[in-house]
Amino acid sequence: MADIKIVVDTGSDIPDEVLEKYDIGIISFITLFGEKQYVQRRDITNEEFLDMQESFDGIPRSSQTPYGDMYDYFKEQCEKHDSVIYFALSSAASGQFQTANLVRQEILEENPNAKFYIFDTYKYSLYISVTAAHAAEMVKAGKSAEEIIEECKQYIVSWRCYLLVDTLEYLKKGGRLSKTAAFVGNLLDIKPILTIENGLVENLGKFRGKKKLIDKLIDKIKEDEDVDFDNPEFMIVESDKKKYEEAMEKLKENFGDDVRITMHGEFSPLIATHVGRGALAIIPRIKSGFKPLPW
């Protein structure tokens, strides 16, 4: 079996149990509240971030993994392992991918034999985590790094995100929504449904009101002809445990008690900066024939 190290960043929202099960490596983005900075997953938990976000007057920010830290980490991994595959946060949303490529170039200049691959996922959150876990299973099966990368290009687009936010405030603060749209949305209790396409967050529609939002979200998913309802499989990522529990109940009501939840995670500070507390994403598996990304 090839010695291949799989690595993600904190934009993957990867659950601890998945990280430990597959011995996946992780590098951290930085969260900043004013002048104070916190290394994600080390200095601040997801819940602590949400508490601080709600009491903070300004806009918390995120910055990339510092170049020196990234270089030191990947240099060590390349020395320890035959190959390293880093599943990076979408290059359309962050410069992390470009920085990693600069690090790779420096490592290869020092060690031309190093096998260091950087995979631009064009995605966020559990899209990345579930693909990294899939890659780790392929490592166990004896696949080469090149084979893993090619299959993961297909696997990562076999999921489709349906994201519901509880408030428009953080999308407005982060510049992802105009002040006028946020004001009208809050005034009329309009909740956008968001998804991820071509590396960016896109609008799928909207709901009005505060009642039965999860029912409405599942109804929206059931309208999607690409979803594989013969073998229903979902991921859930959230910043509200009660909504997760409600979503589980509703999925069982609609798809049976044995509905498969492939992965459950929490929004990390990187994503929660824009969606805040109360956000919920249900990510169903879709059938083959999906549109590939531009690798």
C-alpha cells in the first residue's frame, strides 16, 4: 500500500472522528476579532466563535494559513510520506490554494523528487471532508495518488448543497448581500436558500416566514430530479444542534428510519463568519451524469 498523506484545511469543517479515523492532516485558517487572532481548532472552538461573533461590534475576519507555517507543515509531510495530497478550499473564495502552490514550488525546488499534489476542490465544508475520507479509503485500497485525484474529481461533485441561514445579518456584514436586500429580507422574514456552484455560493431561491423551514427545505430537495432518492444519502452541517436534531427527524419521516447520514459536522469559524448561528445545510447525494468542475 502506498504511503499517501491526505490533508485538508479548517475550511473543510471536518469532524474530529473523521480526522482521527483516517489520520488526515489539517492546517488552520486564522480568525481575527479586531487585533486579536485565533488559530482555528486550536485557540477557538466553533461554539466560542459564535458567542464572540454575536457580541462583537465589528466584523470578524479570516486569513490564510501563514506561509511559514504552511511551508513547515508540508515540508515535514513530504519528508515523512511517499506522496501528499492537499484538498484545498475553493480557489474562487480564498487565496489559500495559490499560497499552497507557492509552498509546493519552494519544496520542489529543494526536493525535486517530492510528490506533493494540491487539489482545488472548488468547494467548502463537508464537501471537502467527505472527499478526503473517500480518498483515504482509496489509499487503503492501494490506489495511486494520481488515481485518487482523478476519482475524487468525480466524487466531490456527486453532492449538492442546500443551505438555509437564520439571519441575513452576517451575509450583509461580510459584503455577500447588499444592505437594502438584507433590510427587505429581514423585514419580510425572507430566508434565502443557498448552494455552491463553480466554487462560489449561489442563490437557489427563498422562503418566507419562520415556521416549518426545514420541511420547506426538504420539499425543495425532493423537487430536485438529480437527487438519488432510490439510495438516499445525506450530509448535514450546522451551527445549531436543535436544527440538526429536527433535520434528522424530518429526513427519517421523508426517507425512512434507515436514511443514511454519511457525515455530520459543524460550521467552522471560516464559514460561520458569513452564516452565523442557526444555519443548516442538508447535502444530498446526486445521481451520475453531474456537471464536472473545470479541472
